[in-house]
Amino acid sequence: MAPLSAWPLAALLLYASLPAAQALGSRAPASCSAGLSPERIKGAQRLLQGCFAMAPPILEISSRHAVLLSPTRPIEAGGGFAAEAFASLPRRLDGKTFTSSFTKFAIVGSGRDSIVGVTVGDDVCEAKGGLTDEAAADYFRDEVQQQLSSHAPELLSCVSHPEACSGKAIGVQEPLAFLGALLGPRRSLKGNVLPVVMHGGSITSGARLGDAMALLVAPGGIWEAERVLFVVSGDFSEGLDAAQAEHCDSASAELMAQGGVAQAAAYFEALRSGASMHGCAGGAGAAPRDVSPIMAAIRIAERAQLIRRRALIGHDGTGPSIDWRKSSVNPTIRGYAAVLFWENSRSVWERVAAKSLIERTPNTTSGRFLRAVAARHM
């Protein structure tokens, strides 16, 4: 490259007018608005309505904060089975419609690349979309880093690490459709989201990110007074046959529902090293593909004392027409899980009364509405 002194004046002026990131050759963050397109939200609404119409109704959780581990593509993965987890999240009446009880949303996706660290806020979702809670992003970059010091996750940016903004990250914009559908027509996600992408595949870095995210709702945290939903995206097994995938993913989900960070770290590390654990033959495909974000989810729940847990698993075949449950050739599949972590804030009497009302209410249109309301109090 020629020295700047040799450039024509017009070229120098053009260069000076470029944004700093562009002039340095960095890449721009992704546009997350596609996740909130009308088509995506309608698709999420259809799945949610199917869950709300179930008999008996889905039991809605009650919790100030919650963590939801979701497939990276929750609408498509496993036929949309994760909708049941999203439908279980607490809601409240907003006029004549229901809306989410949560006021802030932290979404963690996966970069699936070789660099190590995290990108946050406008380095994940472009600024013009307006999704990012800028105060929360600044708090994460400054206060959280100071509090955790050497144990804080390494911060990356599109300027310092252009490869972190390659557009290959998955699991941030994909869950937005469910959140938009749950908020309803009277509320918006704009200014209420902290998007985070985790780069690299370390178990330790996942736990460290969990520590950092939990500080958002800790005493003195920027979101201490909010009701916060942490959506962490991560997929499970890949490359196993159907029977083994069912067993391994069930074992991993059960461990997440019953154990903590230490148990999960030991279990996933053993699987990745090829050891057989609880009847699951080890290997790279047996351990969750996105083990770092999954460790972050477990850590957030542990730090926030979200001790109640519920897990679902789902699977896809390698081809668009394969249904592994009906196939006689035992095809290779991909595994997913949807795991909820929460702390029930209702009293025992509220839960008992709600259960009794559900059992006594007839299966009519008005009865189904009353059941749905009662399920919110179990």
C-alpha cells in the first residue's frame, strides 16, 4: 500500500470520511432484524398457539428470572419442539392480549469459529436495528470486566477482530421470532436486548461467560430491578445413529436438569475425549456441539439460583425428508434440547388451587381460556 503522502487529495478526503471500522478493513455486525420479520413471527405464533391449545395445558412457570437453553434454530429444529419451552414462559395480560412477563432479554449465540472471546451489543446486531440495550452493553464491557478481572471473558470487536463478525454466528437472531410473538403487538424488543456471541469451544470460557451474564441481575447489576430472560442457543449431538443420539442427548439433558457446572464439565469433557459415560459411547459427536454456550446456561442458572428445571429433546435427520423415528435404516441425526431453568415464585397454595381449577374446568372455548389462566398460577 502506498504511503498516504502519495495519495491524491480526493482519495485522502474519501478515506478520512469512511467510518473507522471500515477504513481498517473490519466487517460489519450482522443484521438481526431478519429474525423479527412478519413471516418468522407468524411461524413462531403458529407453533405457540398449538402449544397453548394442548390438553392438558402446558404448565406455565413463574419466575422473576429464567434461563432457556434453545436450539440454534428453534422454529425448524426437531419440528419446532422448542416452542413448548417458549410457551411455558410466564405471561401477563396487556389489555386484551397476553404478553411476556419479562422486561429484558439476553441472547447468547455461537460463533462456531476458532477465535476465543465474546462479541457484545452492536458488534453482534447492527446499531441501526435498535435492539441493543446500550446501557447494559456498556455495563458488560466495563463494570463486569472490572469485577471479574482476569476471570472475565475476553471481549472482541468488529474492529479489533474482523473475523468475529463474519456473519457465521448462529443462535442470536433465530430465537427473536419467539420473543416477538410472546411480546405481542403492543410491545417491542428494541432497546431491551443484550445480544452476545460466544467464539471458541472451551468449557472454561463457557462457565466464565455464565459468571459475567449472571452479574447483570446480581445485586447492584444493571438489570437488578428487571425481569430477565436469558436465551442461550446451543445444539446437542451430531453424527450419531438414531438410537445412540436418543440415549446420549437424553443423558446430557438429564445431567443439565439435575447437576451443576462441575458435573456437566466433567461429563462433557469425558465425552469429548472419547470416554463412555452412562451408556453413551464417547466421541466428538456424542458431546453437545455447542458445549460452551451450554456451560454458560448452566452457570447463569447456578449463579442466579434457578434451581427448578425442565428439559425436552428433539432430533432431525440429515436429509429434509428423513423421519428417524419411522425409518428402518437407523439414519444419522442431529440432536437438540430445550431446557428451562427457573425459581418458582408462587406459594404452595396458589399452585394447588390452580391445579384443582384445571382439573374441574370443562374442555370448552371459555374453559380452555380459564385453564390457560390457571396454568399460569401452577
